[in-house]
Amino acid sequence: MQVTMHAFSVGSFTRALTQLAHILEKAQAHVVAKNLDPMGLLDDRLYPDMFNLAEQIRRCGDGAKTAVALLAGEAQPAKGEAKERSFPELIERIRAAIKVNEAYKPEQINGVEDKQVVFKTPKKIGRAHV
């Protein structure tokens, strides 16, 4: 069975983002069960110069949408506003990214296997600005 570029891109991102949403649901349940402050987790960083967890999650959804849009020959979409301050809001943002990607039809993406895709990023992408 041949794997299409649509299945490889949209399918892969959908699986990964669905799993991310599931992990966030488990994190939310843990926070509720242990009576923890969710912002303690969402504002935390693994290393001082990294983005916090909430921004890392936002970038997962934004990156997936950007990759698929560029494969489809569209302009890099604008980043969504960074307003989510809770697990349910972040989960919804991830689910919204899945819906955007699933709206692309196979004929928009298949056949671009040799296409070069360039992500435009800020110059200091390795340093947190959040």
C-alpha cells in the first residue's frame, strides 16, 4: 500500500495532536484530583530559556497547521493569539488545529513529495520571549 503525502502529513499530525489532547486531558484530571494549581504546570519550563508548557502546546498546533498549509501551496497562516490559560482552552486549541488540517483534501497535498517547505521563524526562536 502506497502512503500518500496527505496521509503522511495530515494523518501524522492528526494522530500526534490527538494524542497531545489526550495527554492534556490526563494532566487536567491529575490537577483536579490532586487539587493543584493548573498554572503551576502550564507556566512551568523544563529549562529557563525554553517556552513554558502552554506556549509549547500552542506551537504544536500552529506548527502542524503551518506545515500542511505550506504543503498545500498556501501562505503560512498567522499564529493564533496566545490567550489560553487553562487545560480545556489548550485542548480546544489543539482540536481546532486538527479540524483545520483535516479540511485539506488529498488532491491539495498529494504529489508534492519533492516540494521544499520553508518555515519562517523569528530569529531568536531558541530563546523564550514569553
